[in-house]
Amino acid sequence: MTSKNADIYDTSAYRASTNDSTRIDHDENYRGHQLRILTTDWPRSHGAGTLYTRVSVWIDGHTFRTPSGTVDRLVRVLRQYVDRDIEDTALLPRLLAMHDVHDSRPPADGARIEPGAPAYVLAYRYWRRGVITAVGNTRITIAFTTPASLGRVFRKSVPLDQISL
């Protein structure tokens, strides 16, 4: 999420390219990433007095799709996205070193169920070796990667009886 376009934060460029009613509703630097939420009011039809609002969400100069909602909710979603990206970046080297897609069945069950412990989960027709990232009362979230994922970290939340340690 590095910025490739330095002039993307210039609001005059937004106003010239979109509409004079573009405004910045939120702008912050969160954990080294620039978060920006822009809104633009557009008329619904010719001559009508009602407007609808278009929301543009940017992280480090790149557009980002989020569900609709208030600005506070969008900020919360963006922060969660940045936190997940930072966590995935830290987990990726460990996951790449441990994934073994050719193993078709998991090893014997163990008793260590805590975040950071290795575990196997059935995903995409294979038992994938990953790392436990979250433990709930009835479900466990495991982060794993695949040989063809090109560095993408997948997460799967499963019931306790569907994993093997």
C-alpha cells in the first residue's frame, strides 16, 4: 500500500475532475498509511432538488471499496483493513515456510490451542498448514497460504472439531 501518485491528495484535482462539491470528510495518517474519505454531492436528475452522495475511499493513494455507511463506520473499516494488512505482512514469511500442499491428511491431534500455534485446516480440497490467529468459544480462525496465492494470506474460521494440530 505504497503511494504511487503524490498529487492524488490535491483536492483541486478532485474538484476539477468531478464536481465543485467534493469535500474531504476524513483525513488521517494511521500506522504509516494515509486514509482519506471524500464525498461528492450529485443531483439525482435534471432539475430535481434532491441529491445523492458518492463516497470515495482512499488508502495511500489507491481507491478502496467499502460497504456504505457513515464516515465513522468507514474509518473503522479502513483501520481494520490496515491492521489486517500489517498482520498479514508479518505472518507471510512464517506461512510460506510452513505450507505443504502435498500432505493430504493432517498429523495427529495435539492439545495446544492458542494464537500463534501451527494447525491444519481443510481448505480448497487439501489440508493446509497455517497459524492460529484467533480462538473463540466454538470457532478457531486459521491463517494460511497456498502455493498459487502469490503472497496472499487466507483466513478460515472453523469449528474446533474441524482442525488438527
